[in-house]
Amino acid sequence: MKVSGRQVVASPGTAVALGSGPVAGPLLVKALPGNQGEVYLGNKGPGGVDAASGLVLEAGDEVVFYFVGRLETLYLDAALPGEGVSWIMLNI
């Protein structure tokens, strides 16, 4: 099981899954420090996560999800191409 990773958005407006596989505990997600724009996290699926429906993170912002279940239930979109987040499972 992968316990950490990184995901970036190639094309803004097309959300991508954070990853795939089970999450065995809390999950920390952090916006990449080099991001120039906002990134958006949510669970509405591809094309459904944006500033209006997702959690907005700016460079360096982080959030901990205490229960996710599976990485593919969280989606990521970004204002600019090539920007994204890193993630790590906690309490493993």
C-alpha cells in the first residue's frame, strides 16, 4: 500500500483523483509550496470540483482528513496547469 504521493492537474477544469487505493488512517494533504494559484479538493468527481464546490488551498496550506476510505474518492483541480498537492497517511 502506498503511504504518500503527489498529484498535479494537467488541465485546469478537469479534476483528477488524488490517487487510488485504501487509506488506513488520517490523511494529510498539503498544497505544493511552488503553486502560484489555488487548488481545490472535493468529492464531486471529475469536472465537479472548483472554487465554489471544493476546499480551497493556497501554496503551503494543509488539511487533515480523519476518514477518507479510498484515495479515489477525493478529487483535485487547480487554477493553473501543473499545480497540485502532496499527501501522506498518518498513524500507519
